[in-house]
Amino acid sequence: MRSPTGQPQSPVPFNSTWLLQGIHPPRHLNRLERGYILNNQNHRSTFDCATFLAKAGLGRRIVELQPKDAFFSQGDSADTVFYLQRGRAKLTVVSMHGKEATITLLSAGDFVGEESLASIPGLRLATATAVNSCAALKITREEMARVMHDEPMFADLFFKFLLARSMRTQADLVDQLFNSSEKRLARILLLMAEFGKPGEKQPFIPPVSQETLAEMIGTTRSRVSFFMNRFRKLGFISYNGRIQVNKSLLNVILLDQLPEQNAQKPLIPGLGVILKPVIPIVETILRPVMPIVSKIKRKLAVGENWTGP
């Protein structure tokens, strides 16, 4: 048996089980096919995802953002993906009536703007804003599609990130549906402090307002202020210029042992000031009937029947 190039080629013994199992008999590769596979394997082994995401290059550049600077805004053309190298950011949406809601917080190692990889490019669905000083790699849609197609290692990294984000979104939904606002706040503080991630713990959370926390957990700023003060009294967090999250908060949430006392809804601010002018009027109205009420209480206490004044 000879190959198409005329060189002698040893025959491959036939195995009948190949036909039963749907397996095609192996064949010898020619020199061109062997060289292509070898070069392709060498090319894959030399690709470094960390280097690709750390340096600028064709179709990608590094951008620096200051606090409150926008990576992109809701309604912009979706044509780039950002990889957050340093700093923290947040993703927000604005309703047609102008109400803003914070979807999630982003940290170093996260991608944002992945909606630009859709088959039909559209508009941004949210706004990404820097919380503190940030550095990010801005990758064009074309370069992102090319590297995902050519580099399986990078595609695997990106798909793992998308899966983790999907699981986080599902966990946020379950938390919103089943947990109290107090426990939702505790969970957000733990996520911002990055408890549970491998590596060194970061007990200090980035600067964030109580309004933003209220938007994230679906409650009011007054309730967030009430719960934050309660967490501080219980030793779960501390204030020292920045909010420090202690490990005890993690244990309480995991064991579902958050104390229930004093967890009631905070009173309306200034309620005493509002009711103060009304109290004398109420006392004047009730003064004539107060002796009757006292007499009823005394008779009921000794087991007598009340027959009237």
C-alpha cells in the first residue's frame, strides 16, 4: 500500500467492532496534516490569558478611571468589553421615570459589557461606573470574538466567568425573595468585603452610600441606617473612617442565628414631634371617662360582673 505521495505505507489491520461502534478506522496523517496539528498545539500552549488581559495590544487598550467616571452609559452602542484590572465598579440601571437601581458591584478580575458579544450588536442595557480609582482593559468586539474563537483557554476562562455571574444573579434573586432586608444587607456587606474568595481577605469595603445599599437590597435608607447601627452594636461591623466587616457577621449568616430582638421596623423620624401638639387634646377628651375605665378594671380584677356605672 502506498500513500498519495508514492511512499510505502504499512496497512492498518481492520477491526470489525469499529463498524458496530460507529468508529472510523484510523488512518495515517501526511506530513502537511502532522505539521498543522503540531503547530496548532504549540500555538495553544504558548497563549497566556493573564498576559493577554494585562497588556494593551491590537484591538485592546488600558483605560484609567477616577471615582464616578463611567465605563459606558445606558443606551450607548455596545461595541466593547471591559476587563477590570484594578479597583471596584458598580452596574446600575435607570427606569423610564428616572429611578436608579444598583444591579451589582464589580471587583478586579470581572468582565463587564459582555452584551456586546451578542450576534446582533445593540445598545447598553445598564451603566457601569467606577466606585474608586480603576484600571481596565478595553477590548473591541471584534478582538474579543477572535480570541475566543482562536484560543480555547481564553474562551474557557470567559465562560467560567459568565457561569459564575449567572449563579450570582440567581442567588441575588433567591435572596430578594426569601430573606429579610436585614439579612440581605448582611449578605451584601460580606460580598463587598469579598469573604469566601481565595486569597487574602479584604474586611474593608469600598466607599458606598446608604442610598446605594438601600437600592441593592430593595429597602429604604432609614432601614439601612437602623440595621447598620444594630450590626455595629452587635460587633459585626465597625466604623473607623471606613466600614470594616468582621468575620462574626459571616458566621451569623451561615448559621442563620441573627438575633431577632430589636429587629423591628424603625420608627418614623420625628414621630414624637408630630404627636406632641395632639396629646393634650386627646387627654382632654378622655379625662371624663378615665374614672369609669379604672372602676371597670378593678371589678374585672376581682372577678365581679360589670353592670354599669
